[in-house]
Amino acid sequence: VTLGKVQNGTCPRDIPHGVSSDSFSPNHLIENDKASRGGQIYTTNIRGQVPPLVTTECVIQDQGNASPRYIRCTAYCFPSSSDMAKQAQIPLAAIIKPFAIVSPNETPIYVVNHGETGPIRCNRCKAYMCPFMQFIEGGRKYQCGFCSCINDVPPFFFQHLDHIGRRIDHYERPELSLGSYEYVATLDYCRNNKPPNPPAYIFMIDVSYNNIKNGLVKLICNELKTVLDKLPSFKLTLWIVVTVSFQQAAECAGKLFIFHSSLPTAEAPGKLKNREDKKLINTDKEKTLFQPQVNFYESLARDCVASGCCVNLFLFPNQYVDVASMGLVTMYTGGSLYKYNNFQVHADAPQFLSDLRKDIEKRTGFDAIMRVRTSTGFRATDFFGAIYMNNTTDVEMAAIDSDKAITVEFKHDDKLNEDSGALIQCAVLYTSISGQRRLRVHNIGLNCSSQLADLYKSCETDALINFFAKSAFKAILNQPLKTVREILVNQTARMLACYRKNCATSSAVSQLILPDAMKVLPVYMNCLLKSCVLVGRPEIPTDERAYHRQLVMSMDVADTQLLFYPQLLPIHTMDVKSDAFPTAVRCSEERLSEGGVFFLANGLNMFLWLGVSAPPELIQGIFNVPSFAHVSAEATLLPEVDNPYSKKLRSLMDYIQSKRPYSMKLLIAKQREQADMLFRQYLVEDKSIYGGASYVDFLCCVHKEICQLLN
């Protein structure tokens, strides 16, 4: 990307050559990956291969490494030494989604049952039997791939080896041939060596006057008739309470659903009752922005984890409710937080009911503990997610569902072997919905290299942004926002400067050289910096920032990718005769047109933007009204009109919604009207009204930092 000469320490104001080209947009990379890898079978038998992007639909075939639906990495080739890792500044991390949903045409997880013997494990490091174990001495012993310990093969598990040293039952045993599988756990893995009871589901509803008056209580009670039919017929408790009392409910393991509009006044100290929203005034205030205001909720969260009680919280606030404090209960217990500001039944009921139904139907593991093991030379050092950790190794979750992801960072503690690679095993001990104790195991092998070029080729930008977002959102608990933003910019520059210095061919200083695997890193990083969590402006409510922060901490790679770079689709170009949806365009005002209709979605919000000169036939087809002026900006649902335009658009919206864990409320944004300004906040390549830089300006800033580092 040619930027031109940098003079007097500033960047030129004209658009750098190539930046406006679609070849440097996320959409271009996404479409290229779909064209080259979409619809194909991706096999996981090759160690260290980079999988298709999260936006590419393909069939994944487990052949010894966990599917990328379960594990994605920031790099699939780790540097062989800590010095090399420090030089590159590329985070080494895995985003693990243990209960991810697999496609119907993919093989579900096999269950292995060794009876009373239980899972086979290495005597030294306790790693579970997996494809990385090497059988020796005619099959009587095996060498652990993680710690190299020689173990005896239990008599019942013995099998002869073939001419290449592989067991002849290799393909018959999931734990030898697949990257992901489950073990039925024995009593040793149960609390107090007793089989667990099936989980209980407890619904706690705030039936205060305001909630009855606005129709919320009636809505919930009517919906519970539907919800109860979808629950497993094991154990169910239904509580309807006026003042929420957590402690008694927490004694019963399982899921606790709380529907409440004003939680702080119910249980927390009275001083929170009328607290006003905090404003950003100075650095000292920033440090407390996301900190809990009382200790009550943190203490409660620990008690819930100890009891295996997962809390899901549905909030309907009309004022500040201190999400930063109460959100700890859902964060630590592996639960979900939902918030519907200024809830109105007629406008917001579909979104709330959809969220509730989805939550009930999710595949969930209860009373879970996760341990991540690695081969010699590196180890897991930090964990991010809806988790609780009482020590440095055990990740505790009162529950974990199919949408939750845990991001794990790794650091070197020795040199890595390029031949054996870097091996990772994630084991989750949990109770199934039927009350059976199980172990879910995911394994992945990565390459190792002493060449920086190999590291840069193997990076996955979507995974990197997931890591950077979570690490930054954790850091803001203790550091000023300005410091955290500076760290992100500096690390971006250092990664790219290292590539420029060590891997790029000689070129003029005026050129910004980006690795192929990181072409869109700057635009994604700029989007992260402009997120409501990291922007230091008082106009953004504190509760809203805390809410977004908590959601991101448990998101997977696909969800953070869409959140930070929304999908913008030109509906007016849609071919109603084709099965294909419109190709996304860059998130910039330049791509809008007065005669166009655009759909935007980021996983939490969705908009239908209407240009003032949008074709009347398109308006008629979508809204069943004669013109732009007749479209109601208050609508949150599209009418079911019997024509190709309406059917295709509603099909597109349903498809995008089906891929996301949270239901998105539709907002109609008519050009030059009130919602238009809100819509434009999501055009992330442009300068933000809250002060965030445009993509071009940010690229100039990064280039300036790189030049200073190289000099």
C-alpha cells in the first residue's frame, strides 16, 4: 500500500494508494476465501494448516485434529523460541468453543466408554489418550506426546501394531483417530464420588408493579407454557418472586433464569438504589468505570460456581442499573446477559422471546471444569471468557453452552521442537442434561518454526482480533482507556514492523507492507479501537459499555468478526431469481446511495437503511406502501408481503439471524431522519462521531509508528 512520503512526522491527507481498493477490504478476502474453499470438504489431518475463514461455509472432516468449529488459533505455526515470539509480538492463543454446534452433514462427537476403568491418561502429565500418543514395544507401551513419559498400555486396551507402527484398531477408536471425542466419566470425576442429579431449571420473575403494568409479567408467563414443553422432562423448579433471593436458588445446581428490571434495588445495598450513570471525567474515573461498585455480586458469583448454579440474567432497565456489578454473576457462572432498554411489549417482545427460546434450547454442559494441557516448551498463561478461576489451571464454569468460547493465551517456557510441533489438549469435565458425568476432549497440533516468515503466513486475523478484544477488555479493569488504546496501536505497529524488517523484500520507506494473512488487521484493529467499550466519551452510557464488554468476553471468532466489522448488503442489487445473497460492500458512507436500500447487521443490531430516492417498486415490494414517505420508521418487523423482494429479504435476514447467538432487533433508518445518525455509527471505515479515526487515517498513524520503529 503506497502511502507517499511522510514529511515532518505527519501523514499525507490524500487517500493512500490502494487503501480504497477493495483488495484491502475484509469483504474482498471473505469472498475470495468463499470462492476457493467454500462448499468443499476440509480435512483436519495436516498439522498446522490454516482453516477456511469463519465466514466460509464448508464441510469439516475430523481426521486427527479438532475441527476449527471447536478450536481456532491466532497462528498455526508457533515460533520455536521465546526470543522469536517477543520479536514478532504476535499473540499465541487459541479460541476454544467446546460445545460448538456442528453442521448436520458433519460427524457428531463419538462417546467412548471404558466402564469402571475410566479414561486412559498419562501417568505423569495426566493428558488423555489421543492421536498424539505413540505406541511402542509392539503396542504394550505408549509414549505421551505431551510430556514424553513412557506408559504401560492397560491389558484391556492392548492391540497389535501394523507395519508402520500404528495400532490395527486405529480407525475403530475415536480417541486414537479423531481430534474430538467424549469419555463417559467414572465416579472419581463426580462431586463426593456420587453420581450427579439431573440439572434443575429455575425461573425467577420480578412481578413488581411496573413489570405487571407494562405487560412484561403476562408476556413471560404466557411464554413459559411454550418453554416448559421444550425443556427435558427431568427436573424443573418454577419460582415467581417479587424480591429476588439468589442464595436459596443457588443451592440447586443447574440454570437459573432471572427476569428483572431493577436488580440493584432488590438485593444490593441501598446506596445503589438511586445511583446515577457515571461519566468519564478523568483518568481516575476511567479506572473505576468497569469495576464493580459493591462486593455483593462477586461473593454471590463465587457461591453460585461452588454450587454449580449458572445464572442467566434478563434485564429491562429504564435507568442506570450497574451492569458492571451484577454482570459478574453471569460472567463467573458461564451464564448469559440480556438487556432490553426501555422495553415495550409491542416493539421488543419478539426479540426477547426469541432470546429466551434460544437460551433454553442451547446444548449445555453443567458444573464444568476445563483444563488445557500443552506439549513441552510452552504453557497456557491467561484465560478470557465467562469463567471463574480459583487457581492458575482450572477453568470453572457452572455451565457452558454452545455459544460460549474461552480464549487461552500461551507463552514459551523453553524451546519448541520443530519436528514434534506444539500440541494442545482441552478437556472439559461436565454433567450432561441427563445427569451423566462426561469428559469432552479436543486436541490440535500446530507447527513450529525458527523462520519468522512461517509464523506470519500461518496467522488468522479474525482470531487475532478476538484475542486483542478480550485482552484489552480485561486490561481496562486496571488501566486507563488511553493506555489500553496506545498498547493496541503499538503492538499492531510492532507486528507489522517486524514483518517489514525481516520478511519483506526491499522497498521504499514510503510503502506500508502488509503480510497476506494480515491485510485487514489494521481495519479490524481500528474497528476495535472505536468500539463503545474503548472510546472514552461520556455520551455512551456506562451500563451500555459494561454490557458490551461482558458479551465480547465470551464471544467466539465469528461473533467478534461480525461485531467489529458489520455486514453491509446492498438490497437494491439483489437478484430475486438467484439463490445467492448480495455481496457485502465496505462499511463506509461512500458505498451508500440515495437510490439504494442497504441491510446492515453486526450480531447485536440490524438496520434497513432507505435512501430518499429508493425505487418505489422496491419500497412497495418490501413494505407494501407506495413510497419512501409512507414507510414507518417505528416498525421493528417487516410485513410478510407475498412477492419475491419481500420473501428474499426476509429469508436473508432469517439466515443471518440463525447464525448469531443474540436476537437482533430491526431498526428502519430512513436517510436524513433520526435513525440515520445511529446507523452511520456502524459504518466503521469512516470517522466516528465519538472521535474514532477513519480507516485511512488509522493506516497513516500505524505507518508512522512503523517508520519510527524501523528507524
